[in-house]
Amino acid sequence: MFALLIYRILLLLLTPIILLALLFRSFSNSQYRQRLSERFGFTSSTILLNKQNTKGIVVHAASVGEVIAITPFVELLLQQYPTYPITITTFTPTGSAQVKKHFGSRVQHTFLPLDILPCTSLFLNRLQPQLMIFMETELWPNLISQCANKRIKLLLINGRLSANSMKSYQKISTLITPTLNHFDKILCQSHDNLDNFLQLGAESDRCQVSGNLKFDISLNATTEDKQRTLAQFLPPHRPIWLVASTHQGDEEIALAAYNVIQEKFPQLLLVLVPRHPERFSSVAKLCINQGYSLAKRSESEQVTNHNIWLLDTLGELIAAYALADIVTMGGSFSDIGGHNPLEPALFKKPIIVGNDMKNFTDILLQLQKNNGIIQLPILENKNQQALAQAVIHLLNNTQAAQLLGSQAHKVVLNNQGASTRTLAQVKELVI
């Protein structure tokens, strides 16, 4: 209790700084200053128009990747509880856009408030949920404590806790351990993650392995429609190398590798997909400054003899995977921890990742065990050379590329079912 009190006081004192940080972030992404009231617990007006919008289930998915991961599970919730209001909260504008794009008016949506006592109180008083669902390592001590005090059921799904995160949390265990034990159930991705939660102090009878929701991805009509739309902009018969979810520094590595690859495959089209919209403009300038010709998806430019296609739109990456010959996941060449390789695996695409995939350790091990991915070794200042060699190898060996993609696809199919197991746990908690 003392640790939680200190945490609450500290956040109250830091509120002006947090607000300034959000405003600073809005300089590069104006959406961070839009709907700012929701950050302080004032849920969107559409939720407040009808009292029937309360007493439901709230699912928190921080950003776009988490929203994509929970989509099959939320679809099951909507089927199982058609009369319950289902609210999805996010923390990032890109996550919000993904919710609106996929679910529309079928769910309620608002930003999750800052974990500050007045803000979370207002949020809970307005929504009055009977169940709050958090994902992976989204631990909000104040909000979770308030839910427990109000006898709101708590469920942590797709629980993920790396060894490094566990060591960090152990330094504040007096705050985090009670937070974990407020959950009625903690559903973990794997036994390794479960062990880490137990070492952090979670009670064993609250924890179980349910599998990874990220395997439960599937194709739908919307994705297929987007795939057809994107294909109209692309030239026939050109090989396509897609570098997805890139962060600062990834594009430099990809462009350096592309320069080498072009010597043997001059027709190769490079598709770049930056992770964050605020970087679209700077990535375009980087490509042009290096002498590459560029077409932008946002301008509906037809790709002809361009070197690069910049996918500077939201919600089209999964469809774009279907059109690629080779996929490289960004965020895996520095300390970001990588991004989800299961999405291109769904399309049987050969996947290359860098040396840092710490956010997807279990998935990476599954793919490696089944020869379904290429991970580049740690090569300081030589990442571009290793990446170029890997892409050239796959372009030269169509059969090897197809086998790599097929093995990755099998891993996806063999690990599905976490959404159904998670729904079964919800049924035990919801009246």
C-alpha cells in the first residue's frame, strides 16, 4: 500500500511534465493533442450518451500491433456477448485508427487515461465495467488497484514477461507484485513467461499458459480487398522486397543493402513501410537524397520504373505482405526488439530479421526450430552486407524461399487456438 501511495503522489506531481510530453509528441503527430481530454478520464461523448454503454467488458491494447493481435479474440467476444458493450482502449493514435478501421461502431473506443488517481477514477465511474482485460505487460498499478477495490474482475491475457523486464520489475517489486496479484487470472504466452511471472511474485493459482494470441491471425475480406487495391499500383513481373515497420536507422541499412542487391537484381522493387506516421516525410526525403526514385502510396502514384514504393498509409501493411516476394522485419537491427513476423508468415513469405527480436523470443524460437525464418547474426556496422547477402540468396533460390515461407506458415497453423482458450477464461469471470 505504501508503494502504491508513493506511486500515486509521484504521478500527480509529474502530471504537468506528462502533459508537456504529450504536447511535445504532438508536434510530430498532431493526433496526440486531439482527444486530449480522454487522457484524463473523460471518455468520448458517444460512450456517455447511453447508460447501456456501461457494465460491459473493457479490453486494453496499447498500440496497433496489440490491436491486430487481439482482433480474433474480440471477434469471439462480440459473438459470445452480443448484448454487452465491448470497449477497446488504446494509448496510441495508430492503435486508435486500427480499432476504428476494423471494428467501426461494433465496439466502443476511447484512449486509456493516464494512470493518475483522478483520471482513472473518472474513467471507471463513467464506464463501470464488470471486466477489465489487459494485454502482455500492460501493468497500470493505480488503475488495476482501483478495479480490485471496486470488485471489477481483472484478466491479463497474452502475458509476456522477458527475463530483462522481470529484472527491471524486481527493483520495484513492492509495487508490481501486489499489482499482479490483483488479477483474477494471468494467461501467459508460454511456460517461460509463466515462470518469470511466478518469480516476480505472482501467485501460482492465478497463472496458466494459454498460448500466444498473435498466432490466431487469419485472412478476411477486408484484407483481400486491400490486397487487390494495392496490386493495381504495382508493375507486373518485378520482384518485391518489403521492409516492414521500420524505425530510425532501419532505412539506412535497407537502402545500403538495396544498393548492393541492385547490382545483381536491378528490377527489384523496394517497399518501405515506416512504423510511425510522423516519420513518413523524413523517410521519403532520405530515399530521394540518396538518389532513389520514389512513389508514394498516399498520393496514389503508379509504380513504374521507381526504385522504391513508400507505403505511407495506415492499415495496409498486412495486405502488402501478400504482394511481396521477400519480407524483412524492421525494429530488429537495434534495440527495438523486432516486430511480429507471423503476419508475413500467414502469406507463406520468406522472412529475414535482424539480431534483436527480444519482443518475440518465443515466436522466433518456434520459427527457427521449424526452419521458417532467417535471423542475421550480430555484425557491428555490417548489417547491410549480411542483409544484402540474405536477400540475394533468396532471390537466387526460389525453391529455398518457398520452403522457408511454407515452414513459417505451418508454425502459424500449429499454434493457433489461444483466442478460444482466452474466451473460456472470460466466461468464468463474467456473470
